[in-house]
Amino acid sequence: MNGLIAIVLASTVVTQAPDPVEQLLTTGICTECNLSGVNFKGAKLREVDLFGSTLTGASFVEAQLLRSSLSSVKAQGVSFERANLREAQLFSANFSQANFSGANLISALAPEANFQKANLRGAKLLVASLEKADLSQANLQNVEFGRARMKQVKMVNANAQEARFFEANLEGANLQGINLTKADMLSAKLPKVNLAGANLQGADLRGVDLRNANLQGANLQNTDLFDADLRGANLSQAKTNQRTNLGKARFGNTIMPNGTKK
């Protein structure tokens, strides 16, 4: 009888679940983990896999997340200030109201990610992939989007003052009501973009592709549209002044600010 009890006890030993932080630091893999409230400030987390994890309340300030996977994470309000997320995978992640100010997101892959109301001021997103991502009402001041892939991105009512979009592809994007004051959009691709009510005052749009774009009611005062392609674009009720530069711009079935076609 005693032998039977010993056998039963030995077979019912309960294994304790591993600590998620220890698991991450030891193996570099912690998918669908709960890391809420953990302070990873300055942590070296290169090439870690956090797929689907909950990061709410955690801090990744100045953390090294080079080539890491944060796809599908729940990171609302999390601080990634000055973090290195170069070449990170951020597919379909929720970063609403998160802080990425000064962060390195060069070549990051973030299609369909949610950055609503996030602070990305001064962040670097050069050559990043942001197709169908949502950056509505986000702070994008001084962000570098050079050569970024941003087809069908949503940036409604975002603040992108002095942001740089050199040769970025925003085809079909929804930028309604966006603030692009003094933004650098030199040679960017903006066909079929919705810029209705946008503020483009003082922006550099030289050589920009704006075919079939909606600029209805946009502020184009002091805007440089030299050599821009405006064929099929709608500029009705757009605000212009003597310093709006339309030199060598291409027109064709374009609705001008006064409602006439050119």
C-alpha cells in the first residue's frame, strides 16, 4: 500500500510554469507571454521573439530590439522612447498611444500595425514598411519616412509638421486633415491619396505624383508644387497664394481651386 502511495505521489508532481521574464532573457523566445509592467529599460533584446505578447505598462526605453519580432503584440501606451527597433517585425501590432519618440525604426516591417495617437516625434522610419498601418492622430513631427512603403496607410488628422517623405510611396493613403506644414515630400508618390482639408502650407512637393489625388479644401499657401503631376487631381476650394509654385506642373482633367478644369 505504501509503495502504491509513493508511485501516485511521484506521478502527480506539478511543474511550475517558467517565469516569462526569465524565459525571455534565457531563450530569447516568449510568445503570447504576459510581460505587463516589466521594466526593460536599456535591455539588450536583439532578435527576440515576442509574438502576440501583452506588453501593456512595460517600458522599453532605450532597449535594443534589433531584428526582434513584436508582431501582434498588445503594447498600448508602452514607451519605446529612443529604442532600437531597426529591422524589427511589427506586423498587426497594437501600439496605440505608445511613445516611439527618437526611436530607430529603419527598415521595420509594420504592415497593418496600429499607431493611433502614438508619439513618434523624431523617429526614423526610413525604408520602413507601413502598408495599411493606422497612424491617425499620431504625432509625426520631424519623422523621417524616406523611401518608406506606405500604400493605403491611414494618417487622418495626424501632425506631421516638418516630416520628411523623400521618395516614399503613399499610393491610396488616407491623409485627410493631416498637418504637413513645411514637410519635405520631394519626389514622393501620392497617386489617389486623400488630402482633403490637409495643411500643406510651406511644404515641398516638387516632382510629387499626385495623379487623381483629392486636395479639396487643402491649404496650399507657400507650397512648392514645381513639376508635380496633378493630372486628374481635385484642387477645388484649395487655398493658394502668390507663393504657391505650380511651375511646370502637369495638368489634365484637373479641377482647379476656382472649380474650373485644366
